Amino acid sequence: MVSNSDITHKKKGVSIINKELPRFGSDKQLEASIGKQVRLARKSAGVTLQQLSNQSLLSVSMISKIENGQISASLKTIQQICHALNISITSLFKQHDKDVEPTFVKSGDGLTIERAGSDESRHYQLLGHTVGGSLNVEPCLITVSSRDYDFPEFQHKGVEFIYMLKGKMDYYYGTKVYHFKKGDSIYFDADKPHGPKKIITDECQFLTVICSNNSD
């Protein structure tokens, strides 16, 4: 068991859920999603590119590039198109989350990131990152290669899931300590102090998945 005083003196860590992270997947996902909705709305209304061009005062070339996701249209341009098609601006964004492509990461290719207390003995690889929507999800592969590593204390909003892939460690949550070995897992509300207390084997590797609400 770990005492409250032991936990209090731990260093405070910052969860990757609260950091600005790069997007995974295509850089043009939003543009492609908007373009797809413009094309569907135009065809549903039985309007040709030329007719939409006349009604919106935009060139055929511009509209074609928007529909094909080749450019980032300004808000004014989107307003002109929506007015011409008699649709709401929000209707162009509704499908964006559904249209986002899956993130496929080859072994060893996860994005290496810095986190509170990181050094050469603790390696973080981000395996994905939520692009938009109301939910943040951060899967991360953590490898620790030193038994003497002094972990900071973690405490953040949301929930967290941990799955042990290799090695053994003691992990604390609040005032309780859990003894992890390969195949063990834990799921918890992350608002209580938590983190690895002791690395038992020469190398440990575990997967963490942190989820939080964007409105928090």
C-alpha cells in the first residue's frame, strides 16, 4: 500500500490529453468532407456546375476544386454556395466526423512525443489522435527501460485504460497499489492521483488509452 504522504510528494505530470497534438491521417479530410457534401447537395437539387457558378457568383473552376477537396474555401465562399443551394452551413460539416479515415500505424511508427518527466529511459509513442468531435481519445504505447525511473504523479479529467504488454510493475491509484504483469489491465476515472510506483523488471511496456470530453 502507498500512503497519502507518498503520493502528495510525487511530481505532477501533464496528461497528453491536454496537449496540442498533430493530426493523424489526411491533411485535407475536412476539405474533402465539405466538398463531398457540396457535390451531394448540388446534384440532389439538380443543379449543374455552371448553374451553381451563376447563382453563387463563383467560377466553375473554384466550385470544382471545392467539391474535389483541393482547396480550403473561406467562410464567405461557403456562405455563397449554401445560399445558392438553399442549405445551411452546418449541413456541410455534419458528416465530417463520420468521414474521417481510420488511423493505421505500422509497428514502431507511432509519433514519439514529450511528456512530463520524459527522458531516454521512458519512451512515449502516440498511436492516434481524435481529429474532432466531442470526445478526445489518446492511445499511447509507453516503454520504460530503467527500474530506477521516478515517475511523476498523473491526475487529469476523463477515464483511462491500461493494458500490460511486457514486464512487471506496481501501479498506484489513489491509496491502492496494483501489481501488474503481462496481460493485466485496469480501467479508472483519471481524476484521482495515479501512475507507476515501481518498475520491477528491466523493461516494461504498456498501452494506455485516455478518453475525455471536449466540453470538460
